[in-house]
Amino acid sequence: MKKFWQWLGTALLVAIFLSLANWQWNRAAELKKPIEVDQSIAPIDSVIAPNDSVTDSIIGRKVSVAGEFVSNWIAPGQAENKTWDVGLFKTEDNAMILVVRGFHKNEIPQLGKSKIVGYLVPPQSKNVGESKDNQINRVDSALFVTKTELPLYAPFIQAISEDPDMGYQQVPFELGKKVPGFYWQHISYVVIWFLFALTAIYLMIYQRRLDKVAQ
């Protein structure tokens, strides 16, 4: 009976360790897969509604929206310490969304009617600059809750084009990883869990040898 419980306990440990190794292996494989996003252009209201939360399925979607820019803002301290021109955009269905128009130009951006095509991007969660005057410390619609009575879209649009064209240099869009960690980090965990499984088997065999010697 003692041998049975030893075998059972070892088998359970080995199964757990191997399942963890397999889980890490699958996550490493997911990191190697390109993230596929629907690249067709859809009206924004067919993808997300104002006040809806941001989900993985809408990040990186190309959307179009018509309306007008009602105010201009700058967002400094972005990647490579660049500054973005950001517009608060009123849509034709009477909602508000932030639009990253492009890299900051040394001129006052024009307001007025426009049609935007761009990527949906989740709001920035960390401050990257100082908030003052027409400067915002992050691109996040939550900063504008007290500035408008209209409903706000949670994500912002990183513009690909404006009609009419304002001559902006586009901010490159990069789709972040949906799986946390790094490829070789996951592979190292595969090795570790596999070694744990081997160790459990070795200890069981070693204990049996000690039992035989004791007899």
C-alpha cells in the first residue's frame, strides 16, 4: 500500500509539472504567432459604442468617423520623447473621442469638420508629461469627463488620414503583445518544470532504493 501511494503521489506531481511545462510552451508559441487584426475599415459605431470598455478584440481595428475637431491639445513625452498633436473630436452622432493627429507641428492645428481614418488604441494609463494649459499628461478620455457633457469613447484614434489632409506626419502604430512575458523566458520555465518532473521521479526511485537497503 505504501508503494501505491508513493507511485500515486509521484504521478500526480509529474502530471502537474508537465502540464505547467506544456502551458509555458504554448505561451511561447503564442508569442511567435503574428497577431491578426481585421484590417478592413469600419465605422467606429459598428465596432464600439461611447462609454463601452476597451477589449482586446477592438485594439488595432481600423475605423472611420466623421465630425469636427473642437479643441487642440499636445501630448509631450511620448516614445523617443516626441510630442503628439491631439484633437478632441465631436462625432456626427454627438459623442467625443480623442484623435492623435500626428507628430506636433510648430503651428496651430486647424479645427473644423473632418473625416478620420485610424487605429483604435486603448487609453494611456500612465502619465508621460505634465498637465497644463493645452498640454495633457497622457492620451486618455478620462481627462475630458469634466470638459464635455457628451458621452466619450474610451479608446483614442491614432489617425492614418484626415480629410481634408492637414499634412501631418503619422505616428507609427505598433500593436502590443497580448501574451505577457518573453519567448525565452517562457522556454526557460518549460525547462524548469520538466526538471521538476524528473526530480520527482528520481526522488521516488531513490526512496525505494533506501527502503530496500533498510530491509
